Amino acid sequence: MIQFVRNHNDESTERGFQFEFYCDRCGSGYRTPFQPSATGMVSEALDVAGGILGGLFGHAADVGERVHSAAWEKAHDQAFEKAVQEAMPYFNKCRRCSSWVDEDCWNAERGMCKECAPDVEAEFAAAQAEAEIEQGREAARQVQYVDKRRFESKIKGGCPECGGSLTPGAKFCPECGAKISADTFCTECGNKIPASIKFCPECGAKQQAR
């Protein structure tokens, strides 16, 4: 009996035999070297001779094809058995799911494929990287795309340039000397308001006497 594996492709032709064996998990694998078929070459030679000599060997070619069919099948079985033995060392069979996997998908410590027994260290590293990416996204979502310095200076009712405190009616900042415009701003939300107003029309906050 020939041991059969499901993870293979038969690439054999009339001229010879070749097989591909691949990992059940990732799909990578190996291709066996091409093995010429002696019966295939004999049949091809008879066909060529029959064509050249006008059918003189036509009957012989038919007989050769029938012989080739039986001999080829036997040679094919032998080639497949040999290919299985050659490919076997490159794969491991999972004792849990019976999948055949290559070394990249094999957890030698557990004796199972990495689908059934994931590599803890690799999984932890992947989870850590995903967490760092999510933290970066969350930080980006929380960024305030506002000129914070100018906004805070308005809230404080201070100098729009340096944020220093201003005395009511001041025309120049006592800290940086910047000219102060006649505009006034809400001490709570920073909204521009008339100088004589007592409550901000935007947020309703009571304004300090100016």
C-alpha cells in the first residue's frame, strides 16, 4: 500500500512524473525533481516512426500504447511512493487536527501545528503591536486642532500675544508692550463680545467688570 497524503498536486505527464507537496496551513511547499518515464519515451518513439513510415508501425504503436498504459501506471505509483518518502521529512503531522505543515507552521514544543497551538511569544508580540497602534489612533483622535495659546489668552481675558493680565481699558500690554485692540472676549469661552456686556451671549457666563 502507498501512503497517501491530501496536501499534494500530481504534475505528472506522459513523459514523466513530478509532484508538489504543500503545507496545509500556509500553502508553501516543495516540488519533487522531474522523473522521466521510460514507457512514455518508447510510446513517443513508436508514434514518430509510424508517422514517418506511413503507418507501417501503426499497429505496433497501438500495442505500445496499451502496454504503456499499464506500465506507466505502475511506474507512476512507484514514482509517487518515492516522492512521498522524499517530501515526508519536510513536513510534520499535527496530532490534534492531522494537518501536514512545514517547519514555519510547526510548534515543535507542543507537537502540534501553530493553528492548534499558536506560538505564544509571537502572538504576544503581535498583540502588543496592535495595542500600540490603537493607542496611537486614540491619541490622534483626542488632539485639539486649535491654536491653544491664542485660545487660552482669550479665555483669561489677557494679552492676545503673551497672555499677560491686563488692567481694564489698557491700550498696551504691560508685559510685552503689544497694542491691545478695543475688542474684548468672554473670560469663559473666549467668544468676542462687546466691552459693556455683562453676560456672554454665547455661553451665558458672567463677565468681570472692566
